[in-house]
Amino acid sequence: MNLPSVIRRSARAEREITVQNADWLQRHMSPYFFQAMADEQEALTLLAREMGRLRDNRSLILTDREKRLVIACVNQPGSLYETLRRVGEQEISYAMFSHSNAPMPGMEHELEVQRFEFDRRQNHEIDLSRQVAIPLALTRKIRAELRCSFPEFDPKKLDHLLKILWLNDEDFVRMTPPSRLAWLIWLFERGNAAGGLFLDIREVVREDHPETRVLFAVGNPPQNEFLLQVLEIFNRLDIGIRRAYCHTISNGIHPYFLGAFFVINRQGEILAPESELAARLTRELCTTQIIATSSPAYRDYVTEGQMSGEDAALVNACIAFCHTSLAHSQPDRFGLEDVQKAFYDHPEMAQRFISLFRARFDPDLAGREAVYGNLLAETRLAAEEYNTGHRWLDDIRRAVYRCCLLLVTHTLKTNFFVVAKQALAFRLDPAYLRELGREFTADLPETLPFRVTFFFSRFGAGYHVGFSDIARGGWRTVIARSADDYTTAANTLFREVYVLANTQHFKNKDIYEGGSKMTLVLDASDLEQAGGEAENCRLYKLQYGIANAFLDIFVTDRGRARDPRVVDYYGDDEPIEIGPDENMHDGMIEAIANLSKKRGYMLGIGIMSSKRIGINHKEYGVTSTGVVKFAEITMAEAAGIHINRDAFSLKMTGGPGGDVAGNALRIMLERCPLMQVRLILDGTAALYDPNGIDRRELRRIVLAHDLDAFNPDALGEGGFIIYRTGRRIEGLKETHRKVARATGGLVEEWLEVDDFYRVYNSLVFTVKSDLFIPAGGRPETVDGQNWSTFLDATGAPSSRVIVEGANSFITPEARTSLQKNGVVIMRDAAANKCGVISSSYEIIANLLLSEEEFLEHKEAYVKDVLTILEKRTEDEARLILRRRRESGDSLLYTEISDTISLNINSFYTRLFEFFSARPELCLQPPFRKAILNHLPRLLRETPAFRKRIRNLPRKYLCAILAAEIGSSLVYTGNRDTDFEEMVRRHLARTL
């Protein structure tokens, strides 16, 4: 055989096959495919030459580079899904899938080409202030396409959105046809307008062939396996993807997913937008925001077709509710795994609760009440008679099922049937707590809340608890960076938020809003870097999703939930105000305020305080103003120390970068020239100096940095700093850095983790100081088990005076014990109340002034508010100290503070009911004057603003009157004289 001639014949045949295959590709692949592959000519040539190999191989790699992978394969159901499972998609920036419209030559199957780009831009790389040179001709073509295909698009938004695409991938924008860029920009804009979740299904015609296009936009999408999860839904619903284009870009703050899928029913039918299958697809795609692929319910039931994604999300929400409701009192019996097993090991019980819940809240269910009644009886019987013969487990699971039943029966409205939702919300009648029983509520405050709202998200869960109709309080998010952290935080979540809300209600006695609190736990245990971009993105996803869920149920028209998909058993407006707290960043504050206004919540931007159109707590130090004032009055009267002129020592928790601690340090460094700060402790470090921490270095970092930014060169002799953030791991050993000043200079050592936490946790208890201000740290740091370590061997406390700048830092039991051992404690509900008072006046400004007016008069308004804060603080501090003296020092300071709050709140409740029954009195003398007296001077003395009080919602007029009169009765009244006057009036009227 002549080998060269064989090679020539083989080469000739190969060329012929390549030409034939190239011709086939031209006829049977979409024109969009060739546009998308214009930069991969070698891959197309390889495909034409080697396509025949797919007779015997499942796939053919066309390109395999660091940032790009192109694969040709046989088109079979689930092929995309299987590829993604092999490839992984964490860093996919672009994915393109395309099918042929006919079987490959000599084969039964169609061709599928999959292209993946791994070049995702990080958020910090998208600099929107950077100048870019986008060709004007391209911009004009895109504008023309938008005008033709999407006439409702606002052309003013084009330049901004196109710039974001350009900064993410300039080459892609240059080579992509203007028609595709137009729909991509339109989808991007629609996603933004819809709050980060948008879906559009419609029939389109391509080359005279009808097909269905699914456009899906998700702001800040889940980072792990999101595209895989989306494709699993198409595969599970038996919907074939003919071609798809998926982009993950960054808008400079967080990622954004933009996907276009051209699909058919695998039976060959067009997927009609109005069909039940399209409705299921819509619901399942939206539910990707709520259920994670790592969930056992998803893995074991959803992917196996035994449960829809929606129902699995509901099961997970039930698990979270039952766990957080039961574990705070009995964590050993009702741990997360114990509760999960009650549902996962017995899916038939889970299905019962799903059916019951749907019967109660499905807005389309005919005869809902009768269906619900029958199912309720059956479900209740099944829960009570649950018995597997394992007594211990059966008792636990019956308790779990009873708790789940209470969730269903006491939820008054939920957004479960809202389609485009990003989290679940359940507004409950708090009477469920009474039915839950003392076994599970004995560790909670006695007072029953006005409302309880439970939230569940893909990345965490939480509660809003309010003790009044109109209520306000902070929104805090606890970031759990390990599985143990999450379990611990979730175990105590409900008790924490309940106690904080109850404390807030005591604190809110001076304003028209009752107390409330919102607390979420974020699961960041699977993220590698603490505090990095990925964690912040997840934090924002959790908070923004739950803000949307909040508005789903609380945006009302005439007292009823506006969204027709919300069955509303409550039927009244609910004015709930929120303030920023732990891990609530300025950008999210503004985002939630704008979202509230856009969605039509009754408070508009007034839902959120401390925003630009408001009084930023950190900028103006409003909470710290009250804390320092309380310290000043208490130290003078109880300890004989005038902090503005006398020498004294201070220790505090909360770092210089924090709101309360940072501003308290700033104020005291300015006003207290002889103050020695001996200890500061925050989440990054602990800093101790026996002779006082260097004031110049403190001024440098205050309100600008956390404590770990302190320069160790400024340490005095005997001082040291230990770092929570300064750690290193060698094998399985974790150590933390310590820098100390010895006689010879600075000494560095590394403490093993046990030694580090022993020192770190003991400093608050052992360092001696005249004054202790806990202005940060976890609730219940000082409790009934450890309070005695605050005393030395002689029984003397390490600090004589404690002014609580942080909420619930000390438990009630510990407060009592410490006071009985000589400690003066001014509790949180009194000492740090100024933040919430400031927020209350911010909301009044939002209701009475335009944004322009507020910004014009902001400094004068803030000055008025700060004057009110000083007055309210002094009123209470001096009343507590006076009542203490009057009792002959027999009453505890915190008992007096609680009594003052109870007295004012009791007056408030009675007065609010009175004015609510007779609202016509509110604007009549002297009640109108009382309302004006409550307002800052700018509103009270400016005629144009003063007239606007009649525009306040009726509930607000009644509440302001109740708050002003109730607090005045307590602060300025004399109990004996007032009682005598009441008796005299009664006798004058009756005799």
C-alpha cells in the first residue's frame, strides 16, 4: 500500500466531509449561533471536521482554555444539566447553548453546542465613574432597536445600562448584534424596575417558526449552582431548551443574572404563555430565590419529582419556624436536626401541612372555608395521634407538629401565593404563643406582642416582633460564619428578638410608636472569606428579599393587602417603622426606603430611618447623646464624679468604628479632659491600657476604623491588644495575635484559641473602672451564670456605675444581682432611648415635609431634635434618681426604670384607645396644642408646616397625643398631688 496516496485520499475525503458538515451547520443551526461564535472560527472548523465522532462519543471538546470552554454533544434530555454538574458554574460569566433544528448527518440525534465563559468581573472592578468610549454608531443602533421592539423602555436609562455591560465585557458588546443587546438591556432594566426578580414568557417567531422565549432576570442571584438549579427546573418540567444565552454581570454592587431561554415542550408543542405549564415554570423559577440546592427537601423530593419547589420551600419555612419557636427553651430536644427529621423522615405529615396551608390561603380555591375546615380536623387528629412506638421521638415530633399547626392556623396573611417573591412572610396572630404553652414560653417576657411576623429566605430566617399597632425598632442581622454559629444563633433567635422588642417597647415610652424589633440570622457558613464581597452580596440578598416580602403583605389599600394573591384575615393598615441596627449598611437603608416608596407602602420612605432624607444615627450620634447624658447625670448624683471636670476611668464594649460606641467616645474625648479609657472591646480586638489608652490615637480611629486599626506603638506600659481578626492557622491549630508593651518595648506573641477567648471574654468582667458603658456586643453577655465574675475576691464590683448603651447586654437576673452588690445600673430602655426618639422625629419629618424641604432645613431640624433628646434623657435620669432617693434606696434603679416605662405605656394604651374612638378631638383645643408641643420647633413655629399636621394619618394623630400626654403625666407629675387633685375633681362633680 502506498501510504502517501492513502493519506491524500483520506485528507480529500476528510475535506469533503468537513465541507458537507459545514454546509449542514449553516442550514440547521440558528444564525444567532454563528454570531455568538464569531470569535471561535477554529472551534467551528473543528466541529465541521469532527462532528461524525458524536456517533460514538457523548461529547466533543472544541475549545478548552482557562477562561473558555466550548463543547459539542448529542442533544438529549438533561444534557445541559449534566454538563453543568460536571463543569460547575460558580464563576460562569456567560453561557450559550444552541441546538440544531434537524438530526446530524447519519445520526438520530440533534447537535447541541455549549459555550461557557469563566471571566466574571468582581463588584469592585466595575467603576461607573470611569470614562468609556462606546461607539456612537452602536449606541444609535441599540436605541433604534429598543424603540422598535420595546417602545415602553425609557431611553434615558440606555447609556447607564450599556456602560455597565461594557465594563463587564467590552468584547462581547462589540461583537454582539444590536438586536440582542437591545433585549439584554431591556431585560436588565425590567429586572431593576421589578426589584431584582423579573420573568417574561412570550411567543416569538424565528425564521417563520414560532417558539417560546423565557426571559429571566435576577438581581444578586444565589452564587452556588444557580444556573444548574434553573436548568434542573426546565428538565424536571420536561421543557426542552433550543438555545439559551445567560450572562452574569456586576452592577458595581452585586452580581446580576440575565438569561434568555428559547424553549419547547419536549412533546414538540409550543409552550403557550397562558398555559398551566408556563405558570408552573414561572412559580418554580421564582422559587429558586427561596430554596437552596443544598436543602435535603430539594435534593430528595424536588429533584425526584415528589414535591414542587414551592412546597419544599414551605416545608423548609415550617422547619425554621418550629425550630426557632421551640429550641430557645429546650435546645437539646428541639435541635435543628430533630425538627428536620420530623418533616423529612415523614413526608406524609409534611404533605398534610402543605395541603392545609394551601386550603387556608389559596386565593383561587373555591369553597376554601369548607375545604380548610375538613382538612384542619384531619391534620389535627393526625398530629395528636402520631405514634411510631418510640415514645421519646414521638413526644418531640408531636410537639413539632402542634407548633407547625399553630403556624398555619394563626397566620393572618402570607405572600406564599405571590408569584414573584424573594422570601416568605407570615404575619401571625400572637395568640399562638398562649396556645404553644408555658413549656415553650416560660423564658420569654410575660407581655404578649401585638404582632409577630416570621420571615424565611434561602439564606436565613428571622422575626419581626411588635408590641403596638404603630411600632418601630431596629433591624439587625446576625451573620453566622460557621455551622455551629448558625445553630447557636437560630436556637436563641426568637427569644432574642422577643426580649429586644420588649425592651424597645419600654424604651419607646417617649414617642408615639410602640416598641418592635426585627432580627435575622444569615447563614454564611459555606463562604470561604468572612466579610468579603460574597458575604456582603448574600447579606444584601437576604435583607432586600425580606424587605420585598415584608411589603408583599403590609402594602394595603383600605386596610386590605393590595396584592390580590394575599388572602388577608387581618384587614387593617399596619404602620411599621424600621431603623438600622447590626449589619445594616447605608446603601441598604436607602434601597429599602426607596423600595417602600416605589411599592406604595403607607409610610413611603418613612419606613426606614437614618437615611439621607433623614437623620443618620452615626453622623449625628443621636443614641450616644443620650448615653453620655445619662452617664453624666448618674456619675454626678450616684458617684459624686462630674465627668466633664473630674478624673475618672472608663471601660466599654463596642468599637470606635461603631455608631453608639464610636460617637460616645467622640463626645467624651471632647468633653471629658481627665478621662482614662482603660478598656475597649469590639468584634475585631480587645485593647487594654492600665494608665489610659492614648487619646490622640483614639481620636485618629474613632468613627473611621474598627479597633484592630489601633497602632500598637501607642500602647502604654502594661497595655496590650489582642486581635480576633489577627489569627493564623497552622494545620489544625488556630492562634491569635497579641501585642503588649513591656519595659523593653513591644512584644508580640500568638495565643492558642482557648487562651485567646479566655482573656478576651474575661476583660469586661475584671478590668477596673469607675464607669462601664456596654455599647456593643451580643445580647445576654452578662447573665445569671457569670455575673459574679464582675465582682473581685472582696465582693467589690469592677465598675461602680454601668450605663447600658447596648440592648440586653445584661440579663434581668444579672442586673438584679449586680445592683444588690452595689452596682448602679441605668438600663438600656432608659439610657439608649435617644436613637429611637430621633428616628421617630425623622418619620414625622418624612410625613410632613417634602424631600426638598427636609434637605433645605435639615441642620435646623436636627438641632431641634438633639435638644429634645437631651431633655427626654434628663427627664428620665433625674426621675429615676429622685424615686431612688424617695424609696430610701430600697428600690433598684432598673425596677424604677421599668415602672416608669410601664406607667407611661399604660397611659399611652388608654389614651390611644380613647382618641381612636373619638378622632375628631385630635385637632381641637387643647389637643391640637399638645400635638404641636410634641413636634420639633421648626415644625411647631413655621406656619406653613404647622398647618400640615391635619394631613397626618388618623392613627398617627391619636398616637402622638397619647405619647405626649402619657409621658408628660409621668415626668412632670407628682403622684400624691395628682391623686389628691383627681379626688377633689371627682367630689366637686358628684357632691
